[in-house]
Amino acid sequence: MAEKPKVAFYWCASCGGCDETVVDLAEAVLDVVAAVDIVFWPVAMDFKRKDVEAMPDDAILATFVNGAIRTTEQEEMAHLLRRKSKLLLAFGSCSHLGGIPGLANLFDRESILQAVYCESPSTVNEEGVLPSVRHNDNGHSVELPGFYETVRTLGQVVDVDFYIPGCPPTARILRTALQTLLGGELPPKGTVLAPDYALCEECPRKDSKPVNLSISQFKRPQEVLIDEEKCLLTQGLLCMGPATRGGCEAPCVQGNMPCTGCCGPTSRVRDQGGKILSSLASLLESKEEGEIDQALATIPDPAGSFYRYGLPSSLLRRRKLPDSNLEPPKVR
């Protein structure tokens, strides 16, 4: 009997939702198990790093890595899995674009550690002790992963073959990606394994969007009673659909909430935040500077809204650091 192709899954800086997507395949996961041999998936099975290190290089057909790169351990695992895998896939928004963890690039490392270990309301840390990479106590030593200044995407650390978008990717997107990998002929390297059109194309409300749309102010979902039939932009809600790749079947919109942009931009867009800014600017009702400022002031968190999932992969990458010695690592 021919040996089944080997696949692996690994979790870096993320929430674990991408691993839930594998479970969300439901009974289709039985087809996956029948077709491949899962040789590394530490979140679900008892595998160790040494198991991967013992494998020959290129022994794994495809490894799905979810999560951004925040620590030295995550970078080490990314390089190890790249070496052991014929194909490496960035699985989900965090590894693809930087994801929610990438919003930490709006702050420096020191302020993050201070906020978490010294300043949070539930923390009692009178001595201000912060985590260190090495600690020795009474003859015993402990070593922790290093915490990088800048969050990076998987593709900024190692060579990536394909990308699977979404936060998390839908079961349909994952199933299609697996079928593509096992089907024989692969798409060009670097392909995002999802449709290359804007979400508005598959939005169930697209027919309700007027040809000439104008917005005087933006509203948050909790501030209005959302009409379940009308285009969310026409209701003044900040919907990222015009700047976001489709293929997810618009579950947020179907749940009566605006798209937040998790599938990232299409291939024709370099910067997702810049794209939605351009789109919204063209829709503003007023052309007077003061009124424009008032309209934009109704967006309380522009960075978190426009770059929620893609700050590390954007043209901005991060807020400028106060010390020139702490510049973010160069993209490799």
C-alpha cells in the first residue's frame, strides 16, 4: 500500500480559531484523515518538537502554520517546519497578514510588558517583576522564549508557498485548499487559496446598494437598529467589504454585522487600509474640510478598524519606535 502524504499543523501567535476550523470540517475530516497522515498537530495530539526534528527534510508534504511570529520559539519552529515541509502554508489571517496580534505593532515591547504585568487592574506586582529570557533560582534555571519588538507575518520570516485567508478560514475555504493540494496540479507559488474578488460581489445585500451612495457620518453597530436587508454602508456602518477578498460566503453580513476585513485584500490591492480609506473618502457627503473632520471623528479607532488584521503586512507595518536601535527586523 502506498504511503499516505504527511501533513502537519502548528499554532504560533493566534487564538486557536484556525485549529477549530479543522474540527469544523465535521464528517469531512474523516475524508482528510483517510487521505493524509497527520504527523504533527500538538494542539490536538501528543507530538513533540523532537518528533519533527527527527524527520528527514521535505518529509512532510504540507504544513499549515497559523499565527503571527511574536517570539523566538515561534520563529525557530517556522524555520524547522519550513525545512521539513515540501509546502508551507500560512493558515489564517495571523500568519497571512499579521492578524489581531499584529495590532501590538502600535506599541513598543516595554509598554506592552508594563501594561500586562504591572498596570492591569487585576495585577499585584509591587516589585515590578517582568518576564526575562533566563532565570536562575536555587540551582535551577528556566529559559523562556524571547519576546520580539515587532510582530511579523509568517512570510516575513520564512518562504511561504500558499496562503489561506480568514479569521478563521471557513471550513469551505480549508476544504477547497486541501483538495487543491491533493489534486495534483498546484497553482502558482504565492497564491492565496480563495476567490480573487471583493466581498461585495458575494454579499447577499449587494442589490440594495445605491449607485450614488453618500455618507455623512459613521455609526457603530450598537448605536443603530440595523436593517437586515439593506447594504450596511448605506446605513452608515463601517463595512470593509469593498476592500476585502471574498470567498468566506459573508457570514458576518449574514449575521447582520459589517465585514471587518479578515480575508485581507485582493491581488489588485497593495494596502487594505489605504483601499478602504480611499473608498470611504469618495463616499463622504460633504467636501468641506470641517465637516469631513466631523465625519471621520465618528470612527473611534481608525487603525484598529482599517488595519485590524493586516498592520504587519501593510505599508505602515508598525508605529515608529522611540529608539532607533529598536527598528523592526527586515523582511526576509
